[in-house]
Amino acid sequence: MQHVQNQQAINIQFHKEQFDECIFMFLKLTRYLPTKNNVKMHTLNKEVRSILVNIIKNRLNCKDTMGYGNDMLGIILNTCGPEHVQNPLMSMDEIIEECKTFYLAGHETTAQLLTWTTFLLSTHSEWQEKLREEVTRESGTEIPAGDMLNNMKLVEMFILETLRLYGPVTNIQRKTGSNLELRGIRVPEGTILSTPIKMIHRDKELWGEDAEEFKPQRFKNGVSRAAKHPYAFLPFSMGPRACIGQNFTMIEAKVVLAMILQRFSVSLSPKYVHAPMDVFTIRPRYGLQVVLKSLHV
């Protein structure tokens, strides 16, 4: 009797695995169906690829007269590109994918960060004045750089709190490279682990009862001391696979924010409707409408 029950359990498990595999295959195949969204994605992907191929070909054609350039694409072509005829380190497809990652993913996330920074600037006038005073003290009317940016502590706190509440990336996934155990739960090799950044950033156990409130001062002692756990802040992920562009993003955001504060006062338009939407990144569903008033009329 026991043998029969064990055999039934094995059969049930076998059928469940077959069913799960069928579902997985079906979900993978749906991306090739000619749905409206799939057709649009295919068209956009083809257009982006065409643009990048033209940029890369222009660099290759100008190599003898101008070189590949000293930007990210130039570095890739110099070290990994077609010059290594016998053993190219990267194929054209790989170079294109790298360009997508740096140019497109980097642009989109930073653009959304600046969008939400502007939103919070327009809804917290007291902080807008504090930041403007700091920017004026450190850089006057100059474009801030170097030590000027390093001394803008309030601006950095403001951006970090924006990243906590409206971080562009809401979820990261990692694939386990081996069998492991997490707090008594066995996780087999190849499992996709998902980290819900948005939920962690608003967790009251980690950030306190005011976790939903905008409080840049929580970062006055640095990122590792802002919450009850040193790794609770994850807008750029953490560890060896952390975002390679995080330092550049922070510098870029500081410069843009400082230059806005030097020139304008910002307030929210009555037309604005607050409806954050998660589509790859967090963005305003109906756009961000603000009123800019020049400080130097």
C-alpha cells in the first residue's frame, strides 16, 4: 500500500513538472505572437538597432581620420571591436546590446530620477529654499563641478530620498549560480530570485513609522545609517553587480538640480495628477506639469 502511495506521489509530481514546463514554454512563445504590443516592440527594437548600427558604422569609417573616439563606444571599439580580426572580443550584436544598456537604460532611469526630483522640489518649498541657498553658497551662478558638488550635502540627501521613494527601478532579479539555503529555505541552482526594491524602500520596520514621508534628513549620516539595516537602500542594487553608472548618475542629477535651482523657482501645476506608473521604470502616468518662474527677470 505504501509503495502504491509513493508511486502515485511520484506520478503527481512528474505530471506537475510537465505542466509547469508547458506553462513556461507557452509564456515564452507568447512574445512571438503578432499582438499589438509585440508588433510595436518589434518595430521599436528594429528602429533602435538601425540607429545604433549607423552610429557604429560611422565610427568604423572614421577610424583612420578621427579614431574611434574616447567615449564609451570608442573604448569598446578600441579594445573589443573589429580590429581584433582573428579573435574579436565582442560581436557586433554584443556591442549593440552594450550601447542599449549604457545609452538607453542609463538615459531612461536618470530621466525618471530627475522627473521625480523636480516633482518633490515643487511640492516642498522649504527644501527648495534650503537647496538654493546651498547651491548659491557653493557655486554661485557657475556650473557646479568637482568640490562644489562634493560640498552640496543637502542636494545629495534630497536626491537620495527621491531615489528611496521614487527609485526608477522597482525590482531586480538574480539567478542563483549554485544550490543554496536562505533562512532554512532551500533554493536550487538556476532559480530566479526577485528583490522588490519599492517595497523594501517603504518598509516601516526598516525605515520607521515615517517611511511613507519625504524626509531627506534621514540620510544626513550617510546611506548605511539611514535605515535599521545597512543594505536597505537599493536604488542601484548592491555588491559586485551593482549599477556601473551610479556615480555618474548622482553627479549628473546634482548638476541638473543645481542648475535648475540657480535659474528657476518650481511649483506644481494645478493640472498635475499624481499617478505613479510602473512600466520598466516608475514614471508619472499623465506626465509632470510644473510652473517655472525665472529668478533673473
